[in-house]
Amino acid sequence: MAIKLTRKVFVNPCFLSYNSSRFLVRLSSDHDTRFFLSKIFGGLQESGVICRHLSFSPATSLERLSWEGSSHTVLLTKLENALKDLKLDEAWETFNDFIRLYGFPNHLLVSRFITQLSYSSSPCSLQKAYDLVMMVLREKSYHLQPDILVKLALSLSRAQMPIPSSTILRLMLEKGMLPPMNVLQLLFLHMVKTEVGACIASNLLIQICDNYVQFCSGKSPCANLLKPDTVIFNLVLDACVRFGSSLKGQQIIELMSQTEVVADGHSIIIIAQIHEINGQRDELKKFKDHVAPLPVAFVSHYRQFYECLLSLHFKFDDIDAAAELLLDMNRSRGSHPMDDPGKDFQKPRFVPIGSQNLRNGLKIQIMPELIHKDSALKEEGKSDLVLFRDKKLLPSNRALSKLINGYKRHGKMDELSKFLLGLKKELYSSGESSVICDVIDACISLGWVETAHDILDDMESSGDSLDSSAYMALLTAYYKRNMSREANVLLKQVRKAGLVINLANNIVLSKNLPSNVGRSPLSIKEASSIYQPSLSKCLVEEVSDAEKAVSHIIYELNSSIYFFSKAKMMGDALNIYRRMQEMKVQPTEHTFMYLVCGYSSLEMYRDITILWGDMKRIMETGSLTLSSDLYEFLLLNFLRGGYFERVMEAIGYMNKCNMYVDKWMYKSEYLKIHKNLYRRLKASKARTEAQGKRLEHVKAFKKWAGIN
């Protein structure tokens, strides 16, 4: 009901008189005037009356101020008009005025306002929409429709605002709701573009999977609505590779197994990259039997898989396995496995995670033939070791240099010769021997002339003739080093092979050659025309890098610790860890991650705190750096075990390293396990000093996490 009031207000820059039947007030400043008017309006608010239009003349005069109509109606009309005209800033101010006076308007108007803010491309407007949603949820005024929340979450994700976007998704998940799968894919697609977004996306996926597993165990009919698909897993796994979160990636791989999500061709490539970073050769080798028989059409896609497996062979210093893989990459492509009537290639196959002999071990389902051409993932894997040429997988010069140096260190040059012969037979059916000549030239360039001569001898013994340029290069190297006796031996081999070498007059050291050797106009350039400096350069770099490389021993020991930890045989895992200390082998982040995972699976949280002490001591020496993945896992386990002092220590280390800390995850974990911990206990009532200190750490964590 409209109320009309008429009041007389005498306005003066330095003096204002308000006449009332009850009192008289004189104000001597502008500040007092504003304060007084606010009190007037505040009093009128309680009666549903507000000034519709108020203006003061700068001169001394009498103004009539009238309040017409209900302020409730006026503000609603103003808000609706602002929304109609898309004046979001004005609408925001009016909305806040309305809330201060009357609380929330009807839910349709609020929903409309949130929707319009969500469609804005301005981060400021999107933040306002998020703040409004949180305000509504906090006040519990009414229920917001899921589609409104989904629109806002998607807009926030597109604007690279992953924290508020994930918060809305998590709130929906708590109510057992998720967006449709195609929308959820878009949300993750935008979220994983940044490092912080990738961290949040991985934690969100873990939370979704945990809820799905719980729903499945409860045989809920809504479980399938929460099950993420392969695309979402691939997006998160790919982000783990791009941002170096390989330990988190390993956790996501295991979640694929637990949720029975099938890994496709893209998944296998990303899994291979994660296993390579983590040094898990045994895990990756399990996939080879499923990838190797695929037809030629899949060779290009799985080049990266062989790149990762070959890299692990070299990391483990298993040169024989590396050579076998290089020869085997193209052997089984002749037959088309899809035509095998004994196999159904449309059915998933199972690959065990950890030991194959574990009774309750995890197994991941894979379909290597399933490759989506319209995938949002970009196949940008490195091409350091394996190349794709003419429908074949070929070793790069870097791979050959690693192989040469490895066989040289192990004193197994005869095995190198066998490999080169096999490589020529498998990949160079035309009979060209350029790859062997390139290897000889590379050895000569490093001064390994005896090695080059051994390869020549092995080639002759096998009946495989080489181009005369290889002999010429080695002969020139001998004379350059004043190795006349070796040069004469090589000349006899040349004659025996029936080769004719004509030495040009411009050979610098030709004066040292015997007089019975004929001369003709063959230049150095012509003699070394097939010389490839790239292989020589790679070999030089490899020899230098091998001296600084991580010892293969650490990879072998870590693999053993991983095996025993997955089998929950922590006594054996701890024995290997102690052996590392005795051998003066520096533990790595992976060493501690595998041990922490093993103890966590057995809920041995106290042992994790002991490991944490070892980590801190090594970090103080500068020999160890932990990633956010391990810090997160430590934090969760400290929370579960109730070690709040350790929790705050880990948070301090993460803050010191400027790492993003996902407070929501730790807050949820605390409320799930310790919701009623010390709710009524005061510090003065603590029974012991230890309990008092623990209470302080609990309060510090609750304050940090925003738990009231």
C-alpha cells in the first residue's frame, strides 16, 4: 500500500534543521548531514517507506521531499528494467539495495539475474554471478535449478576461472548431481588449459570417481550418471603430462581401473608417457603385446608408445632390450590381426596394474584399436628416439648414438654389429648400407677407430660388403693419427675385398701412404659424401650426457619398491629403501611416493610421518625437491591420521614454493573424518601439554581452511 509523506527539510551547506513534532536537531557539517539522513532512511525502511527521489539545491532554499509508492515495488521495477536493458552494473547495485532492505526477491528474478551475468564475457560479471550463487546457497533461501549452475560453471571455466567453476561443480556433486557428459567434457577441456586448472580438474575427477564408487557399492540407480567417460580421463591425464604431474597421473590411471572406464588409443599413449616419466618400465611393457600386432594403419599413432618404451630401456641401461625393440617395431605388421577369427577385437582387454599375481590387483581395460579422429587432444609427443617414415618406425640418430655408446661401455661391439646387420635387413631391403657407414663415421669422429675397424671386420665376416668410402674414412683416420701398422692391415683387407681406393693428391696426409698405392682424382668431399655429422654430433652429446645421467640403479630399486608397495609388502619395500641408504644411492621423489602409497593403503600413517622426517632432512641439503603431487598426498594422509602439526608443516612448504593448495579438498576431508574434533574443548581445559598443542594445530588448520 502506497504511503505519501511530506516533510520539510531546511538545507544549508553548514546548517540543516529537521523539524519534527518530537525533536529538533541541528547539524553543523556535511558528514553529520549524511549520517542523519541515513538514520532517517533507516527508520523509514522498517515501515516499508523509502525516498523515491531526493535532490538538494546548493542554495539556501526550501525543498519538498516526497516518498511515493512502496520501495519494494520501486526497487523491483528498477531491477527488472536494468535486466531488460542489460545494464548489469546498475542491476547489481539495485539488487544489493533490495537485499539490504527485504532480503532475496523471488527465485525467478534471481535465476534470471544469475543467467544474464553468466552469459557475460566479463570476469567481473562472472565473479558477481558466482558470489550471488554462493550467497543464495549460504542463505538457503531457495533451490537453484541445476541448469543455471551448469551454465555459470561452464562460463567460469571458459574464462579461465577454475576455482569458482570447480566450487559450483563440487556443490552439485555433494547433492548427487553432475552436468550432462558432453557439458562436463567442455568444462574439463577449458579447465585443464592452465596449471592451477589442471590441478583442480584432477582433484575434481578423483572426487567424482570416489562418489561413483560409493554409489556403486550402495547399488544406487543414479551411479551411472556420475561415471566419467574416457574423454574426461584423457583430458586430465594429458594435462598431468603437460604440467609434470606424473604422480597424480598414476593415481588417475588407477581410477580408470576402479571405475571400469575403457582406455582407448589416446589413453594408451598418455599412459605410456606417464610411465616413462615415473620410470615404470615393467608397467609399460605389459601394453606391448596388445600394441605390437596392430596393422600398419596404427603405426603412426603408436610411434610415441615405442618412443617411451625405448627411452625406459635406455634409462635402465638395458641395451639388448633396446636393440631388440628397434628391430621388432615393424616385424609383426605383415598380418592383419583384425582378420583373426579367434579374437574379438571389439572387446576390451585387461592389463594388470602392479604384479600380475596379486589376487585383488587392479586391471585396466584397454581397446588399442579405438582412436577418435575428432579428439581434442593433440598428438605432440617428442620424436627424439623413434621416427615415422614410409609407413615404418625408424631409429633416430639419437637412438643410434645411445645404442652405440651403450654397447661401447659394455664392451659388446659384436652385438652392435649384429644389430646393424639386423637393422639393415629389416628396414633397408634395397641393400643399402648407409646406416652402417654412418655409424662407422660417427665412431671415427670420436676417435674410436678400433671400434670402427671392429664393425668393418664383423661386416666382412658376415659377407656383407660395405662401400669403399667407409674404408677410405677409416684409412684416412689411421694416417692422421700416425697408425701406419693398422693402416697397412686395413689396406690388405681392401685388396682382399676386391675394392679399389684411389687417393687424391689433396689428401693432407697422403705423403705417408705407401708408394705402391695407386692415385687418382677422388676428393675428400667425394669420399665422405655420405657422412652425416648429425649422428656424430648426437654421439658426442650422448657421451657427455651419459656421465651426468641418473644411474640405472635408482630406476631398478624404485621399480622394486613400487612392486612391493603395490603388493602391500611394506617390510620388503622398506628393506630396499634401507639398502639404498647403505649404497649411498640418493632416494628420489618417486621412491618416497611409492612408499607413502604403500603405507597409505595399509593406513600406517605414523610410518608416513617418519618418512616425512627423512624427506625434510634431504630437502635441507638441496638434494631433493618435492612436487605438489606428493605434498598433496602427504597432506591427505596426515589429515586422515590426525597429525595436524605435520599438516601445517606441509602447507608451509607448499606456500614457500608458491604451489597452489586446493583448500576445498582438505576441508572436505577434515569434515568427513574429524567434523566433531575438539568442538567444545578449550585450550585451558586441555588435559596434557601435548593435547593443548594439538588443539592449537587443529585450530590453525580450521582457520586456514575456513572451517567455522
